[in-house]
Amino acid sequence: MASGKGGGRIVALDLLRGLAVTGMIIVVSPGSWSEVYAPLAHAPWHGWTPADLVFPTFLFCVGMAVGLSIPRLTPADRTSAAFWIKVARRTALLILLGLLLNALPKFDFSHLRLPGILQRIGLCYALGVAICVLAAPRAGGRLKFSFAAVTGAAVVLLAVYWALLAFAPVPGFGAGRLDSHGSLPAFVDRAVLTVPHLWKHGTTPGVGVTYDPEGLLSTLPAAVNVLVGAIAAALLARGGASRIALALLSAALIAGGLLLDGVMPINKSIWTPSFALLSSGLSMAALFVLDLLAEVKPALKLAAPLTIFGGNAILAFMLSQLLGIFGSMPLLPGGHSAQGLTYDLALRVIADPKAASLACAFAVLAFILAILIPLHRRGIHLRL
């Protein structure tokens, strides 16, 4: 397997990133939110669905990019102000873009949601880079990825977060609460960010808005998905029996997440340690399959759309968000929205409401792909 630009492992990364973006677009672009197949809807609280794996897979891909970059850095980069300014700039741009999307279309800053997907990506990216770069030992004139240090950091993050969830007393609720109202992550978000700046759908029945699924404290375990992605990339870069190691590690992570579910329930909304392990393991398993696929030319041709989405993942995400925001607004004659009109048209052809709703999501996917194809052919990719 080639490891350089255009080699199997870089292609596998684009395929996995493209798969994550494709899944995200399908999940957030139904014709009707009330007509969605169960696997494409997030788990109400504890538990998980395929939809819950989309975001952690994208974080895993962010980590892969970080892991692949470490051997290209020199010891001087680690102490270079220019390098850290670049990291800070990328982090800030992701956060600002996320806030911009949250502000659309009304720019009501008194109720602006502060957390978000891009904001979490930015924070997890910054933490992942800091851990991987600062822990990397010298190897001649370059840095060398440290499996031990990065693995140790991931274990510490999960252990600390577990201890906080299980033992930190939450004022008015006590310790060990894992519900949407009394859990520590929910309390921290209400206390620090305040309720008007949380996700409007993060509600507890009878109470109102109480949490944000991309909140502050749960960003710590989400960063573990980035670190596991970096470990996976470094494993693949070793060559030899890397695929076997990748398969074994993915199985161990999946088993660990499922076994811990009985002690600390799998939950994406507060990103429990069991969810971090399970989602990381499943992302790694998908990478294993796609790494094999990357060497099969006929299959790779069929997967070309994934490569296109993966090469312009941030732009594809932003387009889907913009279409979701403005497509749901009653901007068409008669007070219709583009989303509603598309769904009505789909129902005329497809009798099953859920199938019609899914068809609308695929239409959005095809529309975004049509925008990305000419950019991909010209080598134009949005890089932050």
C-alpha cells in the first residue's frame, strides 16, 4: 500500500471522510423531519444509531490528518510561533464559521447558539495537535509519532471524564446523574454558556432547554476520537502488518465500548467514554474496509463520489447547512419552502412517506455533489 499523496492510505482517508460527510448530509436533509427511518435519527438519549456515528467519524478523520502530518514536522516546528499561529488560525476559522452558520438567518445574538459541530471540530483539532506534536520525540531531523504518549493521553482524558461524570457533585442534583437535566455536562453548559445560547432542541420534558450535544465538557472525550484517528494513521504509515493491527485495535475498542455500556451507558449527547470507544472502534473498522477498497480499481471508481466529498468535506458540510437553513424557510410563492415543495413532489412519485423523505435527502446529496465535481476536477478544495 502506498502511503504518499495519491496512495492507498490517503485515498482511504478521503473515502472515510467522504462517507462521513455523505452520511451527515443524508441525516440532516430529510424531506420531512417527522418521516425519518430509525437508523437516520439520533438516539433519544442513551443508546446509539448509525446517525450518531457520523460526527465521531469526521473527528476520527481530523485525527488521521493530524497523525499523517507529524512525520513531516521538524523539532523546530514544535517551538515555532508560526506553526502554532497556523493551528490557532485554523481553530479560530472553524469556530467563527460555526458561529456564522448558527447566526443565520436572523443574526439574533441574544439567542445565538455558541456550541456547534464546527466549533467542536476546531477545539478537538487544537487539542489533538497539541498532544500529538508536544509528545512527539525526535527522529533525526523530524518528529516521530508517539503511540505510547498519545494512547496515554486518550486514556487519561477518558478516565478523568468518567470520574467527573460518576463522582463530581452537580449542585441541586448530586453525583452520577447521566440524564439531560442533572448530568455534569448539561449543568456546565447552562452555567457557563447560559440557556439562551444552547441548542434549542436540547430539551428535557417539562423543563425546557437543558443541554447542548456539542457542549464544553463533552468536548474532552470527543477529542479522544481525534487521538484514535491519529493512532490509526500512524499505524497505517508503518506498513507491514498494519492492517492486522488496525483490525485488532478496532475490535478491542468496539468490545470495550459495548462492555462498558452496562456501567456507563453509550450516549452521544454527553459523549460518554463508552460512546467514545465504540464510535472510535467503528470508525477504525470502516477505515480498515476502505483501505482494502482503495486498492481495488473497479470498486474505487464506483466510490469516486466519496472521494469528491472527502476532498471538500468542509465545503460540503457548509453547503448542506445553508440548504437546510434557507430550504426550510417559506421563501417561495404561497408561503412554501423549498424543502416542503420538494417533499410534496416526492410524495407524488413515492407513496411511502419515509421513502419519499429519504429521496429528498438523496436529491440534496446529488445537488451538492454537482457543485463539488467541477471544483474537484480543477483541484479547488476549501482548506482552512
